[in-house]
Amino acid sequence: MKKFDIIGMEAHGHDQREKNVFHKSRGFKMRVIHLAPGESIPECRMATHVVLVCMEGDAEVGAGDERITLSRGQGLVTEPTVMTMKSETGARLLGIQIAEGAGV
């Protein structure tokens, strides 16, 4: 068992997003996502299922043609898709990518 301080964790910009991965195991990986006020993340093709949980702030998440605004304490699950993300106020999210066949 490992404990993580997701709120206090350092987060790098989208261009260094691999540094934001804080746990990687067979079948899934976890990362912290930080969006400064007015910041957005360009289209990203996700080959796996994704779970996002908003820890602070608000973020608009696009998955395919759908758009959802997540606020603190809210989350979503997507199938493999093309995703975008932006925040007018700033946000910190937990992102979990789950590989196909990871099992239950």
C-alpha cells in the first residue's frame, strides 16, 4: 500500500506531462494534472479508459463530441477517445489511465 499527497504534489506543464506520473503498474498509471487559470491541454488521443477526479478548482473536459465541467469532488470515466481539457479558474485533477484487459 502507498499513500500519496495529490494536492501537495508538484505538477509539470503539459510538455513535461510524463514527469507527472506518480504511480505506474501493470494495467494502469496515475498522474496529477495541474491547469493554471486560463490554461488548456490540446487534443490528446487516449488509447485506454481514463478516470479523472477533480481535486481543486473547475475544468472543462472534452471527450469526443461531449463536454463536461468537473468541479471539486466530481469525476468522470471515458472509453478510449480524443480528450481536451481547459480551466478558466485553475484546477488540479487526478488522472488514471486503465489499460484494456487490466481485469477487475
